[in-house]
Amino acid sequence: MSEPNYKDLEIVNNEYSDREYNIDVSVPEFNCVCPKTGLPDFANIIIQYVPDKYIVELKSLKLYMVKFRNVGIFHEHVTNRILDDIVKVASPRKIKIVGDFHPRGGVKTSVTAQWEK
């Protein structure tokens, strides 16, 4: 399986771009790999965004997220990478990504990344 890429994300036209509304998506079974130990990391990835002209098609988002399962990446990096990729394809008015990682080795991490036009 190839690594996730922003080109994996499909967009559709936002039929209500004349108004501001929120889209909240949760990916409670997200997983990737610790780049130092090779052990799996599990998280709930929360995506909150206000769309502009486009919205992210959810099936493509799901398939994009699954591609991280064998990627060795730090929590901070994966959270920011997801944000960058969604901004690149959908250019939302504003977006916030929270990577709420499960505890491992006595350490729990939560990373929040935000962007606004």
C-alpha cells in the first residue's frame, strides 16, 4: 500500500458556500506507527472545518486515513500533515485537527493544529 497523499482526497462542490457552517468528522480507529520503536499508535483524529467552495468526500477521507497504518510518523507530524493535505485540496475557510492519541508507555498525547484563511 502506498503512503497517504493529498491527491487521495477527493472533493465535491459545496452547494451552501454562501453560508458558514461546521463539518465535524471523527476517525476513532486511526493508527500509525511510532518511528522510534515500530510499535503501533492509536488515536481518535477529530477534524472540524468550515468549508468554502469544496467539502471533502468522506469515503476518500477514510481510504486516505487507512494509508497511515504502516507509516512511521510522530504524533505532531501526522496531525499537521492531515491538516496540510486537507487545506491543499479543499481550502476551507478554517480548520482544526485534533490528534487524540491513546496512552502508550505511560504517556498520552493530544495535538491540535489549526489554519484559517
